[in-house]
Amino acid sequence: MATLFVVIFSYLMGTISGSFLIGKYHFNMDIRTKGSGNAGTTNAIRVMGIKFGFLTFLIDFLKGVLTIYLVKHTFGPSYIYLSMFFCVIGHDFPFYMHFKGGKGVATTMGSSLLIGFLPTILSILIWGIGALATRLISLWSVILYCLLPVLYFFLGKGLFNDVQFVFLFLTCLLGIYRHKENIKRLLHGEEKKLGG
């Protein structure tokens, strides 16, 4: 019963979409009909500007933090990896948006932060430096998804068991999959830089 509650709660928390809510209630538009059509931070910056793009990131990041915090302190640490996975599922596939959400980068960062602080902070720092230097957000988001399980494995001893690590790995694999079109454009040299 606890597992089912964690799955449903985490999914519903994940469906809180920063860009969709800001677009709908502040700009009277659906962010998914503008720019790249993605309900995430990068498209929010392109369509709504840096201020609302940052607010989008903050909402998506903090919902990950809050979800893990509540699950950890209500049901215990054994459920947090499951919670992270379904929170990201909720962000990527929100039911009220016809399952067309974002790509889960900020939500993965936020939920991972309370699970493994050091590997997450290192991943975010590398992502941030790379993204600022190249303005290729998608490239460094994919790199972050590749780095996170590796850093967890080497720096997060005692943080997880095999089953929990599988949920971390699946979360990152989902993130890479959600960037499949970006990866194709990167390989063909066609990916647009942020602000370019």
C-alpha cells in the first residue's frame, strides 16, 4: 500500500509543470505551442524570457526536492529512488497535458539532490559550466544524465542497493531518451544554441 501511495503521490507532484502554469496563467498561452514545443526550462527561456525561464527551472527543481523530502520523512529512505523515478515520469508525461511534458532535467536534479548530495552537486556544476560555456543546453543535459549514475556509483557508497540503483539508472535513461531528437540534431550539427 505504501509503495502504491508513493508512486501516485510522486507522479502527481511531478505533473506540476512550471512552464505550463506560467504560460497559461501569466501569458495566456500553451508553452507547448511555442518555440520547440517542449514544456521545459530551455523553451521557457526562449519563449518567455530569462526571468520566467529561471522561475520555471526553480519550480521544477523544487518540486523534486519537496517530493523526495516528504517521501523520505513519511515512508523512509527505502522509497526515495522509486519516488524520484515517478516524479520525473510525472514531469515528462503529465496526464492533464495529454502526457506531453518536459524532459525532466531540473526535476531530476532536485530529486537527486536530497538522495546523493555530492554526486548531484558535481553533476550540476559540470552541467552548468558546460552549458554556460557552449550554450548547448541539450548536450550538457545528456552528459548530466550519463554522469549522474557514474558519480553515484563511485561517490555514493552506502546510498543505494542494487534495486534502488536500477531506478536511478532508469531515471537517467529516460532523460537521455527524452533528448533523442536533440541528440540527432547534435550529431548533424543542427542543434540551436540558447540565445543563438
